[in-house]
Amino acid sequence: MNQSLFSTIQAANATIIANGNLDAIGDFFTPDYVAHLTDRDMEGGHDAIRRFLGILRRAFPDLQVEVEVLLEGENRVAWQRTLRGTHQGDFMGFPGTGRQIVWRDMFTSQFRDGLIAEDWVVTDLAERLLLARKR
């Protein structure tokens, strides 16, 4: 197993997601980073990451993350994370509910020069937000 890829995934989630240190984005992601989502690509590199994480942290100010690496290759990692946070603010059209939300994101990350260059992402966050709104 390539320990440096595992370490990069773990450190990126701890530093940027859990601790909210957006200044560290360049330590983990290439400047031309792209996330491939279900219905679109999120382009824009570091600025796009910063914008998305700002929105996420405003909606879930007490965000916690656990990472599990599923499979590693030479320059790719398949992994999942479980996130937990109190839904305090608007997020992608869902008004804050004040409820604890737990969701999972599945990733395949491709690395270039030791940094994450692309992610393919599947998440169940929208489903969890819908369920929280119905309770």
C-alpha cells in the first residue's frame, strides 16, 4: 500500500474538513483540481474547493469526518468518508433543520505529483437532508 496516498487523504480531511483550514487546500490539491459529481463537473481548482467548503461549513459548523480507505493503487485511491454535523444553515436549497445529519461520500481520487488532481464523487447527503426535513 502506498502510505503517502493514504496519508494525504487522511490529512486533507482532518485539516480542511474537520479543522476548517481552507488555507491548506494547496497542500493537498492541484491548482486545476476537478470533482466529477453525479450531474456535473465542479471545475475551478482551489477557488471552487474553497467556495464549496465555505458553504458546507456554514451549514454544518460542527462538522466531523471519519475516513476509510477502501483500495489503493499506484496513483488512485477508492475511499469513503462519513460526515456528521448539525444542519444549522441553508445548504443547496435545504434550509437548516437544527438536526444532526450523518451522510457518506464515496470517492475515487486520482493523484498527480503527490496531490489530488481529480475526484469522482457519489454522496447520499441530499437523501439525508430530505429525511431530516420530514421528521
